[in-house]
Amino acid sequence: MPVDQELVGRTFPPTRPYEVTEEKVRDFTEATAGEYAGGAAPPTYPIVVAFDAMNAFLEAVSVDLFRIVHGNQKFAYERPVVPGDVLTATLTVTSLRQIAGNDIIGTTSAIKDQTGALVCTTSATLVHRGAA
Amino acid sequence: MSAQPTLETQTYTITRADLVRYAEAGGDHNPIHQDESVAASVGLPGVIAHGMYTMGLAARAVTTWYPGAEVVSLGCKFTNPVVVPADGGVEIEVAGEAKDADGLTTVSLTVTCAGQKVLGMPKAVLRASGR
């Protein structure tokens, strides 16, 4: 079932606040072939919060995660993420196209800290693979 | 203008166990990264690595080349899936080329698996630091 065109421009509620801890950053760093010596998280770490927003979005539009393949991802950073940050992601649907039975869903998530300051903006294209 | 350093190509091996670990750390439990039958049911050639895992390795190469540098932006397309076999692993190579302009260093990456590009136009922009 194709995703509803009326979603374009819709902004979903912010995700539940996510507390960044040294332990979480260490796990993520080590899981991406690195060693953590304290300080800033790896550049792709904000995906953890963006992914929460994506999951909430998929649930809201009744799309199964296993039908989603990642098309592209871009991060624009205001500053690095550091332990002690409490982050939320607010996702907006920016575009929607149908190609060869797949929905190509463009999204942008604003990731903010506990003061409301923008930490990074991340955009993603999600490919929703239709039933075979 | 300082001369650009030679960026030594970085090689990473991805195993199924790495995908399990990344799923835990990154919170992405999409079964297409674990389960052969689910992957096949959506037309994938096998269990594939999380795109964000491959992108994370590309970012790892950049932070290896430029430790401590401030990253301004990072992006890529996921053009070819990285199929991870049940036994052993698959190798990913990350090569980079850097250019300086207006106080920023742009690192254009080439990320390949078995000689085939898996990311489209992967690129990181860094604030020029001491290096």
C-alpha cells in the first residue's frame, strides 16, 4: 500500500528525550571500529535519535521497518554531540515519490539539546519497498 | 595553503556479529540486517549491513585521518547493499581525497566492497584545524 501523499510537510512530535552517556557513546564508537577516549561522539552518532524519530513516523503511518531500506543520509552539524546532552529529534516529511512500486520518502530531523539549541540537522531518504 | 596529507586507505571487515553489535549500539533492529529470510522477502540479495554502519566506517576513516577535527557535514547515498555472509566477513575499503577551500577541508571518499562502490558521493566537510 503506497504511503499517503498528504504526509508531505507534516511534522511529527519530538522524540522522548534521549540522554547521551559515556557508556552509550563508547558502545557506539566501539561498534563502528573505533576506540573511545572520552569527549565527542562519532559523527554518525546522532542517527540513534533520528532513528527513534523514524520509527515513530513509520509506526504512525503503519509501515513495517523491514520494508524500509536507507536511500541516503546527510548530517549538518552545529556542534558535536557530547555525553551529558539530552537530545530530541523532530521529524518532518519533506517529499514523497513513487518509483517502480516503491515509496521514496524524504525526511528531515532537527536534533536539539535540552536547552532547545539545534545540535544537528539530518536528512534521510527512506525507500519503502512495496509488497512483491 | 598547506599540502594535503596522503590519506591512507582504511580497510574494515564486517561480520554478522558486527551487525548484531551495531544494531544494539545504534538501536536499529531491522531484521534485514540479521535474518536471511526477511531480507529475501523484500528482494534483497542476503543479509545486508546497515547503511549507517558502512557510513559509520567511512566516518571512522575520516576521524582516523583527521583526529579531533570538527566535522561540519557528512553525507552519502546508499547505492549498493553490502551483503554480509553468515560465515567469515566482508571487507570494506575507504579511500579519501582532500581539498581545502575557504577554511574548510572537503574529503571526498570512495567506499568499496569487492571492488564495487557501495556509497554514492560520500563526503565529509571539516573545519580546517592544526593538521
